[in-house]
Amino acid sequence: RRSLRMSADTSASRFVTTPIFYVNDVPHVGHAYTSIAADAVARFSRLDQRPTRFATGTDEHGEKVQQSAEKRGIAPQQFCDEVSESFQKLKGAFGLSNDVFVRTTAAEHKQAVQEMWKRLLAKGLIYKGTYEGWYSVRDEAFYTESELIEVDGEKRAPSGSVVEWRAKEPSYFFKLSEFTQPLLDYYEANPDFLQPASRRNEVLSFVKEGLKDLSVSRTSFSWGVPVPDDDEHVVYVWIDALTNYLTVLGWPQSEQEEGGLYSTFWQNAVHIVGKDILRFHAVYWPAMLMGVGIPPPKKIFAHGWWTKDGEKISKSLGNVINPFELIDTYGVDATRYFLLSATSFGSDADFSHQQMLVTCNGFLANCFGNLLNRAVTLSFKNCDKKAPGVPAPEALADADKALLAAAQDLPDKLRGSYDALKLHEACSVVEEILRQGNSYVDEQAPWTLRKTDPERFRTVIWTLLEVLRCCAIGIHPVMPEAAAKVLRQLGVAEDAVKAPTVAMIKEERCRIDGNDLPKPQPVFPRLDEEAILQSQAVVAE
């Protein structure tokens, strides 16, 4: 068993990925959720000064794409170019920091896919046969008779999509059946490989039933990567799409490069995916990698789905959440914060505009924004447009020390949260300190101290500003734009605003110390709840 255990990290690098998104439709809230989650993990890794690579992209091959292009009377590549661009717009709209955007139609990806195919073939893991069964064009998957459900007297896929019988289609197969025991051994030796635990258990149950060989080519459509030495077949999605995680590291060219992308990052790969595609990532992908002698990724984390007002999101119900409209209504930072803080990452979550407004007005405006505005305004008006200098240690009361200590604990708490992908916890640890800050300011009543004890007033204000500085850095991975605005309100130097690090929370040279303050401006203005709810009601009708 020991030989199966992951080797110790040789570096502190982190390689974070989203799945590549299929271009059969425009981005929805699920795409945004996965992307923002991966972005927050990557941003914290950079904040913690680790070498970081964050990749996303689009899956552009397949029968659905070919059919959609034909319906519009355009070439498949033109169709892909148009839809892929809408996914690339997520980067600007949601403030994503991905280092690379991969497209499966790119030449370098096709080369990587064909190399993966050749290596699997050389290992005797691919063979030619025929396939027949119930096929769903929408799902791009075959189903056995036992997997089908009945809807209005018609056979349907488990997803509800229409199926058709396809007889004796020639296909190449990957010998997935040979990996049942190796995968089970790997899961046991690496208990953190699949998360959360509930999803891990689902995968274990599936694999324990015994794996069947996997169809990995198609002849029924031509829009894909040609199978090497057999142009009648195109490589199917399992090998095509999953190989993207190596393409973005320059594989296979970078494989032998010392200090290259592959050697630096692959050992610490973290795939963040939706629970609907966990099987592909947790079973097919590691089996292929084992087959060619590449270690599986370090971690695969499957997050939950979003519902709206308690109902499943679907076009037929007319309740699809447009992520770009969320930004227009609430702003990018509030949207990012709500999506990541609303539920335990890994669980399903329910979206409602009422809950979104509770986050925007209840926490961001009333708690965070109000504390910032009170502290900065009191300092600006009473300390000659400056922050107070660092108080002498003996000037700090127990209440000051307790609040400052909580802020100083942020680096360790955040590392624990982000390493475990507990993104809701990464939000709540900062939120708790800000709530403590509001209680502290009410107890200390600096507006009274201003007249009765000016020295104590300065100590209290300095404590508040310093804690706000720490919280702004701590929340940066989730709300990068708002964090920068908060730091500027605190008079923090621009180089530290643009490139903050977790270490700055504890570094004495970075503390608030007589900083010049700009004129106070609200960072989190209150939203008009009635107007927003009325407008959403009109849209729903």
C-alpha cells in the first residue's frame, strides 16, 4: 500500500482547475460558481506567495456542437468561436484571474490528445470493437436498458433526455475494467483524493460494482480530434476533454523540462468540478493516467448544485439565473461573496433574491461597510485626515488585544480553510471578526472618547483601522475589488493594495501608522430592496 501513497510535495505550488465548459450553451450560474470558487482558491494561493496556475476553458468538440452549427448554417469552428467568447467574458465580468484559457479546438490540445491516445495504445489499453445501445445526443452517452427511465411511455436517459437505439457502431475501447482494483487501492491509500466524503462514497460504490470497458471513439460525427492512423474515428470526450488538464501545463513537451510547468504544478493539481461530472474525473481520468504512468491529481472536489427558491433550475421552468444579470444588479464583489458564503462548499445551495439582499445589506453594507465608514470618518475628522500612529503596547486594553489577536490569527485560519476547500468557512472567519469589531466599537463608544479621553480615542480608532486592514487582506480572494477599495480607504500604500500577501497581516512594517486618509467613500452602499424585488417579480411574471 505504501507505494500507492502520494509522495510528499516537492514544492508549495498549487494548480487549480475548473472543468472545461461545453459550448452548447451560454454561461449560467453553475459555470460562474465553479469559476469563482476556483478563482478564490487560486487567489489565496498567490496571496500566500505560492507558485500558482489557474486554468479554465471550453470543450468544443462533439455531436451536439456539430448539429448546432448545422442548424445555424455555419461552420462548427465559427460556432465554437462565438460561444467560447461568451465564456471568456466571464473572466472580465467576474474578475477571474485564470492564467490560461484552453480550447479543445486549439492545435496544442489536439497534439496532447493524440499523444495520450498513442501512449494508451502502446500500453495495450485501447482496442477496436463495436458498440450498440441506447444513446442520448444531449448527454453524449450510451445507456444500458437497466439505466433507462420511462417518461410518458417513452424510454429516456436518467437525465430525462431522449434516447435512440444505435446498432453496432464501430468504436475503440479503453480497458477501464482492468482498473477496478487499482482505483479502489488508490482511493484507500489516499483518503483525501475525493472530496467531500459523501461524493467519495458514491464513487466507491460505483467502482466496487466492477468497471466496464469504455467507448472512447465515435464514427457518427466528424467534429473532433482524429484518432491517430484512423481518420474514420474521432476521439471521444473522455480522452479529449480530460486531457486538457495536461495541455494547460504544456504537456507533453514540458514533461521532461526541469522546472517546467508540468514538473512544477502537476503534483499539486486540484480539480474543482460539479457533482454531475464527478464520475468522469474520479474514475475515468485517474485510470487513464495510471495507464500511461502519470500520477493522478492531488485532489478532486465536487461541489453541489444551485436551486432557485427551492426549485431545480431549468429552462422549462423559466428560472435560469443569468450570472451577468446578477452582476448588473448586485455588483461583482457582492455576487462572488454570496455564491461562496451561502452554503458549505460541496453541498447544494438555494438562490433567492431575498437572501442575496440579506448578504448585501445585512452583512456587506450594515456590518462591514458601516464599521469601515465609522472608523475612517472618525479618524479623518478628528486626526487631521490621518490614521493614528501605532499605540504603545501598554496603551492597549484587553478588549483591543482580543480583537487584534483575532485578526492576527487570520493567516493560519485561512490556510486551513482554503487547503480543505472550505470556502464558506474562509468567508465566515473574516465575517466573525468584523462582527466582533462592531460589538467592540459599540462598547468603546469612540464618539464619546473623542471628548473625554482623546488618547484612548486614538487607540480605539487605530485598533479598528488595523483590524479592518487585516480583514480586507483576508477577504481579498473572495472580493478582490472591494478589498482593494477598503485598503485604499485605510490609506494603505498602492503597491500593497495591488499585490497584498497574507504575510502582511502580521508584518509590523505593514501596520496602520499615521497613514494619510482619503475622503471617506462608502465601499458597500445599501441597495434598494423594494425596487430589486419588484423588478425580479416583473421578470418572473
